[in-house]
Amino acid sequence: MDGTAGLVLFTVAVAAVATLLILPPGVAVAYALARWDGPGKGVVETLLALPMVLPPTAVGLVLLELLARNGPVGRVLDAWGVEVVFTPKAVVLASAVMAFPLLVRSARSGFEEVDPRLVAVARTLGDSRARAFFRVTLPLAWRGVLVGALLAFSRALGEFGATVLVAGNIPGRTQTLSLAIFQRTQLGEDSEALKLAGVATLLAFVAVYATEVVTRRRGRRSRA
């Protein structure tokens, strides 16, 4: 039970940290996309959506090539004495990259629902652009941002493909619930794998149910 509890705590912690890390840049990108209609917007949106449609192992391979010691990012990190590959940091990073598009898409929808005239009124009353964002735009779009954060958290909970390549499957160090299920199955420990799958299902149910509750309330607010 202690092993399972540790896996659950580590998995939830990874998903929470990954979500918190992508929240500020995700909100900024979502707001920019909601307000920007210039050339190249479609290309940017496509690039941001790629992790959702590419095989997760392909994303993991790209991260591994970038972060390896002979990779462009890895050389810089190595000079600073920072190790990422096959560490818990890599688990968080892989989860964050895979979850980022879900946060951006939902938050962008929330910002697009905000009437620009309300922001314009705030500006005419003396608010700066940043003050108007935090006083008007973000409070009106918070449900979309929250749904995006919950979706990102849910995605991070079940991340497997990118994680196994860039972080490995090291028990007690980088192993999450999804990786542990895979390992137990490979070892023929099907009953243990099923127990872990049940725990993962429960966590996913809670996260997705919370997302559905917020989405329904958001829909009722939009129709009101």
C-alpha cells in the first residue's frame, strides 16, 4: 500500500506542478491568440496543437534530443550544472509539454467570450492595459482558464509516451502510475496492474468530473 500511495502522491504532484508551470505562459498565449488576428496566426495555432496529434513518443524523442547532454538545450543546462533527462524534472517537463495545448485552447475560448467593449470602457476610465486585463478580462474569462487548467491536469495525470523516453521508468524516481501499470503488465503482475489502473481511473474520474461541472456552469452563464 505504501508503494501505491507513493506512486499516487508522485503522480498527482507531477501533474499539479506541471499545470502550475504552464499556467502563466498558457494564459498569456491564449490571450494573445484571442486578441491577435494578424498573419501567421493559423501557423502558430497549428504548432501549439501538434503535441495533441503527434504520437507522444515523437514528442518525447524531440525533448530527449534537445535535453540530452549533446543537445542544444542540454549543453546549456550542463554548463549550469542542471540535469534534466531521467530525473523527476523530466517527468514534469514531459507532462507540461503534452498538457500545454489543452490549457491554451480552453483559455483562449474563455478570452474570446469577453466583450472587448468592456475592456475599452475600463481603458477610458484610466486603467492601463495590464490593469484592465486583471480587473476585467481575466475575471470574466476565469471559467475558461479553470477548465483549461483542469484539462491540463487530467492530461498530465495519464502521460506516458513522452515521459518514458525523456525520463525513463525508474521506480522511486521517475515512475508514475501510468508507467507503473506498464511495468507490472510487462512483468506479468496483472492483478497489481489492475489495482493501479483502478486508482488511475479514480483520479482521472475526479479530474474530468470537475472539468464537466465547471463547463456546464460556464455554458449556463453563456446562455443567461
